[in-house]
Amino acid sequence: MREEILRTAIYSSGQYMHDAVNYAKNSLLEFYQLFLNAVVLVDSLGEKMNDIEYHVSNTANYNIKGGTKVLKSA
């Protein structure tokens, strides 16, 4: 009877550890996926910022006063 209780306790303890390891593994995989998504997002935002910077720097090439006059006359 004692051996049976001991076996059950060892099995339960082992099962608990197995479940804990699986939970930790799944949590790490989820964190890794979140990190990869953040990398893609930051990269995408970097490209958008470069586009905005390019367009802002090129606005000096346009005749804004002339455009304003045209709009006022329209």
C-alpha cells in the first residue's frame, strides 16, 4: 500500500514538473513570436519615417507661394 502511494506521489510530482516545463516552453515561444512581430513593426515604421522625411525634405522644391496664389484665385 505504501509503495502504491509513493508511486502515485512520484508520478504526480513528475507530471506537475512536465506540465510546468511545457507551460514555460509555450510562454517562451509566445514571447519570441511577440518579439518577432515587434521587429517587423519597427522595421515597417522605420520605412514610413524615411518616406515622411523624404517628402518633407522635398517640399522645399515646390513653389508654395505660387500655389497659394493659384488657390486664392480659384
